[in-house]
Amino acid sequence: MRQIKAKITTVGVIFLSLIFILSLRVAAEDDLSFKLTFDNKNTTADFARGNPASTTCDANLEFRTILGFNLKNAFNKRETETLKYDVTKNIDYRQGTITIWLMAKNYVPKNYRAGNRSFKSFFYILFKNRNDFVKLYLYEYYQWANGLIYFECNGEKYAITKFPMGRFKQGEWFQVAVTWGSNGLKVYTNGKFVSKAAMPKKLKTVNFIPDPKESFIGLRERMWPAGKPDVGKETVIDDVKIYKVALSDLQVKNQYLKAIANTSKNSKEKMVSIDIKLNGIDDNSGSLDKLETIFAFNALSRAWRKTIKSGKAQAKYELLKPNGQKITGKFTPKRLTHRLVIPGITQPGKHKMTITLTATGQQAVIVDKVVVRPNTVWFKNRIGKAEKVPTPWTPLSIDADNVVRMWGREYHFGDGPLPTKVIHTGDSLLSAPPQLEIVTPQGKAKIRYKITARKITKTAITLIGTGIAKSFTINWKTRIEFDGFIRFDFAINGQPTITSMKLTWTVKPQFSKYLMTPLLTLVDKGSYETIFPTRHDDSSASMKNDSFLWMTSKKKGFCWGPEHDANWVYNKGEKVLRAVIDERGGHCEVKMITKSVKLPAGADYHAMFTTTPTRPLPKAFRTYRLGGYGQYSNCDVAMVQHVGQGTEGIYTAKPNKYFAQLMADFKRSNMKRLVMYDACTSLGDNVPESIYFGKYWNIPDGPLVPFPIRPYKKQPNEKMCVHAPSDPSMAYADYKLYNLKQLLTHPAERYAAIYYDLAINFISRNKYNGMLFKDKFGRTIPRYIIMGLREILKRSMVLAHSLNKDTLYHDHSYYNPLYDSFADYWYPGEQYTALMNKHKSPYVYSDIISDDIYKTELNSTMKGSAILFLGNLKRANRAYGTREQTEAYLTKLLLNDIQMSIAFEDGSVINKVWGIKLKYKLDTAAVILFDAKNNAVKSSNPQVKVTYYKCADGRYLLMIGNVSKQAQTATIDISKLKQPALVRDEYQDKNIVVKNDAFKVTIPARNFSIIGF
């Protein structure tokens, strides 16, 4: 009897196992539309909903055997072959998934870079019918051993994302999966998510049937006829699958695990049939005690999905806390996703969620998932919250006439919410101050403003008041902070009909030569117009360049910026931001309402302004020597830890157990003072806080970049993570400041400054944390992260300055004075790498970049943050960076009083220039630029220009630059300067002969001399 029972039990186990396996028959296989394995020794698809045969290649692979990832047959395409298939029924351009196995047969992927690419793809798919087209391709080893995914629809700016290839070895098989659809363009390697991009918006409106004659699925196809052949570099492909839906993360993982189940790659991971996502909730509600659970059932079998949709399934869940307590519940799922929010989750540690899914006649499915809730002791800390005005600003004050004074400036408010006069270091900047103009059907509204209250602290002053017009009233609040930042918030009451509403102001001519938006905008006939950058445009990208209007001279200016355009009313595509420069000055308009509308009750608006520069320059604004890693005599500060050494993950700033050893290593390497590479809007996806809060900290459509991790530089194994954009408007800022304080106060630390990369004013469309919200008209509005970004940069500066350390911030050209002026130093220059690649020349600094760029983007005086220029010669091309090319790169920097770092050039040249600047103590010198009207030094040759410094001790230092492409000779007349006893060529280390108060110089093309006396 026992034997019979044992047999029955054994059969039952086998039966139950079979049912479980059937429940794991993922939806992926149900949705398969094309499968090509080459296992049948030919190029015909094993399965296809359309034509399975190749339209271009009928190869017999019988005697071309090459083993695939599963030791079955694979395919190594010959140079003369093309391998294409029909798209009809085999693939959908609107949504889908492709998986492909790849192997670098006879080369090392990490050594295969952009310079020797051959315009080949792993796959290249084209859908076309006359003028309509969609392109999707996986580019082979695009740049720095990265692959590239590209999706384009009807010429709209393409979706693009990268993934790392360099970590795979020669001869190693790996799988790449690409999904596209409503959740974006996503890429995975070996079943793991890598990166994502937003899909082109046009894809939602395009509707065409691909013409089979013009369309194709191409494998290992050359995308353009140009390019070098892959001589000796063979990439083998295997098992290509196409699905008609975009698979979920779990489905991608499951299909990979299934594929490797019986191979040498076999993983210990098990396939699961229910995807459980556990997220800590940070929705700006003031607490972090809620856990969001999302159950996704779309990886279950078709039978299970049908049961769930019919409401016949039952689910029980259990959350096991670290202390052993349990939270249980049940629900009836009716959709393929179900969301639960569980409050009271405060204990750090592992939380295990288990779900049991049952239905009549079907075997129960039990799945669990563990998430680690991090310790949130950092939440709501006040680190960097200024209790008094930090250096270098001076105390903030207001008098009885509502004149607000701070460093270098006066704002006169009178009785209203906007300044009637703006004075910067003695100069009145505006000929017409900012005004709010509202027009109703009765005409232009006359608004009587009144201040009803003033709130004064040491770091900010808030004016509160009302405005009364004939058909409406306004409640308003204006906050002025110690750095000169003004934020004006107002709400319109009475539900009036308004035909137009705009802000206008005019900057005086002498202070409005340039328009920065934020790149230098050379206006057409003095006029500039643009749409509001976050709405009514054709892109869902997270970065926009035209996010403010900044009128400026080479020294002073005035700037406006927005957070969002809630309750604005204008036509789609209408250019509502306008600036005109003429002989009367720089006229600016921000048109918030351009057509007649009845406002909802309490429709609210805002505006932000500042005067520039917002701060004085740091003391060492010409002699801050960044770079060189201690290899040169004048090295002072080295930027280190680019790959997370010494910290607990990329961009955490949290010291780990290797930190003290790392600091000691740097000290032995002659690096005197350090700057840690960090970021203020990003976090590695492997960090516990990022895993737990990532959904709510994420900036959708922001760049997801694969990044190496080396906790300590001596560790041989390098791991990878994805650094994901994180919103400083959330608790992420508290997390960063808490860690930053630990870092900067560590007993072993040796920092001179903190450095933030990615100081980007992203547009956030995160609907989970309130950054995407509804305005009074019920429209969905995204925000810039400007207020959160301003707060984290300000707090970081306050902390750094309290510890006698500096701040360095970076975002290419996009310096925004509304928040970036918290940088003591600004680190531009990386943006010119693309320019060198475009022109295929190391001479873009001398030949291509305009003088206006040097006078604005790279002008320390205009910004208040000292420029440390990052040259990118060797980064653009390994062959660049010679001594002569470095000297050419420096010529215009020297003429324009721009400080440089050592990075990708001949560092000995810059080291020598550093030494000369130190010798002449240029931080305390007055500079007279080559184009200044009071320049007393005359050059006989207009191609040879002279900028000079008058030093505090009476010495002079001349920067003489040849800006032409040929060698030039010039006579330099110094008769109007103090007559020297000795004139010396400091760069060439030789004396100069002076006759009749002049001397001759011969300077090579694009080169300089440095003459002192």
C-alpha cells in the first residue's frame, strides 16, 4: 500500500511540476512572430507569421558549421552576402521585441571603437511606404565599445540609447534584447535591463502599411555604403527572435533564462511567473513610510491571463518584515497589473512579499520578492540649510522703502511685487522694469498693488501683498534670497475673462549685447522667438536648451527663468518667449496668455529673475590649477574617483571601507588636494536607496548611462551599473547632503572642493512624485527641476564653504545663473569634443569657436563663477594633443583671460603657463583685454593681439596671440606703460631686446608669446 501511495505521490509531483512549467510558458512565446535559429543549416526561419524565407540569401550552411551559444548551429555572414527578410506579419513597427545572440569571433570588443567601425549593424530594420518610414537598428560597436540602439520615425529626432559591449570577451556569446512601444525604447543584455530612451512622438500618429519592396528585416547589414570592410573582424549571430509585443522586464529575463537552461551559461536564477515590483514611496508628502507593491501577471500563461481578466482568480499576499511581523491581505485581480500601498514601513532591512494566486481547476502559483528598505536616518536633515548668509555673499537687508540690498545689488520694490529699479555695483540695468500686463475685454487692466506683510530672515526676505483691478484681484508673494534670486508667485481671483497676459522688461543697451538661452544666441536682425520648452513641442526629451532669457554684456546682465507653464493659454507651437535687441536695449516678453479665456478660480502663475553676476569671483580665480594628477610641478588639485572608488556606489558620496586606503594612495601619488567626481542629479541603479526609491526619484526620459564601478582601484574585477537621473526635488537631496557631510568630515579626507557633474535643469514628467501635475484647466504639466536643483546646489555650497572648501559644477555650455552661480568654479569645454569630430580638426578652439563664445560662455566676469576650461583634444582623437596643438588651443584662452585645466592635451604646456601666472600673482592683477578701448599696448599687426595684466606690484604680463593660420611678425609698442629695465619672454625663458619702447615678435600660426616686465 505504501508503494502504491509512493507511486501516486511521485506521479503527482511530476504532474504538479508539469503544471508549474506550463504556468511559466511566458506570454513571450505566445506572441512570437519570427524565429531564426540556423539550426536547420539554412537561412530559412524556423517560424514566421509571414514569409519565413530570406529574400536575399539562400545559403546552405551544411559545410559552414559554427557553434552557437547553445552548441547548435550559428551564422557567420560573409562579406558578399546580405541577409534580409520580409517585414509583413513578421514584425510591427509600433511595438515589439527583438532578441539576438552575438559573439565577437576573432577580436576583442573593448578594443573595437568608433574610429574603425564599418557602418554595420547587428540588425537593421526599415519600414517604408513612399514618404512614411520607421527605422530601427542595433549599431555595432558605435563608440567606446558601446552598442547603440536607434529608432527614427518620419525624420523626427530619433530615439537613441547605448549599451556596453566592452565587458564581453572575445569568443563569448551574449544576448541583446530590444523592446519598443508605449514604455519607450529599452535594451537588455543577458536578460538584464541596461538603458532606455523615449520613443518619437510621431509614432503615435503615423499609420501606414510597409511596402514589402522598400521594407526589410536586415541582419548584419551595412547601413550605408561608405565605411571600411570588417577585414579580420567577424561577428557571429544566433537565435534571432521577434515578438509582436514589447516584453516586460520579467519576460525578457525569463526568455533568457529559458534559452540558457541547458547550456554552459546555465544560471542559478529561476524563472518566475509573476513580476513583483516593490518601491518605497517618496511623493513629497512629508514621510517615507509607504511601500508600493505592483503585481504584474502578464508573464503567466494565456490560460492564467484569461482567468484573471474574467475575475475568477484570487490572490493572497504576505509581507514579512525584518522583525518577523507580518502584514497580510487578499484581493481579486481583474487586470494584469495590481497596485497595493502598504503604510507603516519604517524598519530598515529585508522585506519579503509573497503572493499566492489560485483559481478553480488551476495549480496555485506562489512567487516572492525581497526588497531592502534602506536606513533613512538622513531624511529631513538640515545640512546646508543656510542659517546665515554664506561667504562670499554679504548680509541681506531691507529698508522702510522696500529697497532690498545684498552683495553688489539693490532691488527697489516700492509697493509692488516686482522691482521698479535694479542696480548692480552702481549701474542701473533696466530702462523698463519687469511689469505684469493683463488685458481684459475692457482694455489694459490698471492694477493697484499693496504690500500687506514682510517676512524677514537672515537669508531671505518675503513680500506678501495684493493687487486690485476692475474685474479681478491678485494675491501675490515675492521671495528675495541672499544671492539676488527673485521668485514672484501670484494667483488671479474672480474668474475674469482675459485676452492677453505677459511679462515685459527692457535691459539697457550697454547691458544687453548678448542673449544667452542658455547657449549664446546670435539673433536674426536682433529678434529671437521660441516656444515654451516643456509643452506643445515634438519631443519628450528631458533636456531643453531654451529654458531662460538672459540679456547680458561682458560684465553685467538680467535673467528670467520658469519652472513650468501651468495655466498659460496659447496656441500649439506658438512662440511665446521673445527678445529683441536694438539701439534702445534688449526688450523681453514672456507671453502667458495670448487668446481670450475665462480663468478658473485661483489660477496661479510665477516668474523668477536674477541679476548677473550674482556673486564675486573666488580669490584664486586665475591660479586654480586643476588636473595633472600630481605629475607636474604646479599641480594643485586633482579630480579623482570617477568610477566610484572609495564610495558605496556611483554618485553616493558615501565613504566605504576602502576610503582611507584610497586617500593614502592619492597622497603617495603627489596629489596635494582632491576633488571627488560626483553628480547632483544622478545615482547608480545598484545603490539600495536607488533600488528602493528609484521610481519616485527618477526623471523620465533622462539619460541612462552604463557606468563602471571600482570600489577600490586595486580590485581587478570591474562591475557595471546604470547611472539613472534622480530628482533633487525629492528626498534624494537629503540623502546626498547627509553623505556629503560624512565625506567632507571624514578623518582621512583630503578634499579641496566638491564637483558635481550633470547639474542639468531637466524637465521631469514623473507622474508619481508630483513633478507632472494638473493645472487649473485640468491639463497635464511637467516641471523643470530648477527649484530642487537650486536647493541641492545651494546646500552643497553652504556645507562646502562652512568647511573651507570650494564647489565645482558642470553642465557643458548650459550655465544658468538662477542656480549655477552657487559654483565657485564652472567647468565647461566638454561640448567641443563633438565639434572637433565634426570638423575632423584639433584647431576648433582657434579656427571655429567664435569670439563671442569666449566673451560670454567662457567669461568668468559675466558669470561670477570662475571658468576652468576643459580641453578635449585627446578625448576627441588620440592623435591630437601635441605641443603645437595644445598651444593653438590655448591662444584664445590666454587672450580672453580664461583659466584652463590639464586633461586631454600636452600637460607640460599648461603647467608652464600655470607657473607664469603664479609668478606674476595674477589673481590680484587688473586685466586689459585685447579689444578694450583703454588697451595701451599697440600691435603693428592686426593678426597679433595683446591682452595684458597690470599686477599689484607694478609689473606687467602680456599675452600676445597670433590668431591667424600663418606665422606672423609684429612690433609691440609698450611706450604707454611703465618703462621696464628688463623684458623677458617668460614662456621661452629668454630676454627680449627693446628699442624705442617697442620690441618685435615672430609667432607661429595659432600660437602665443608671454612677455613680462
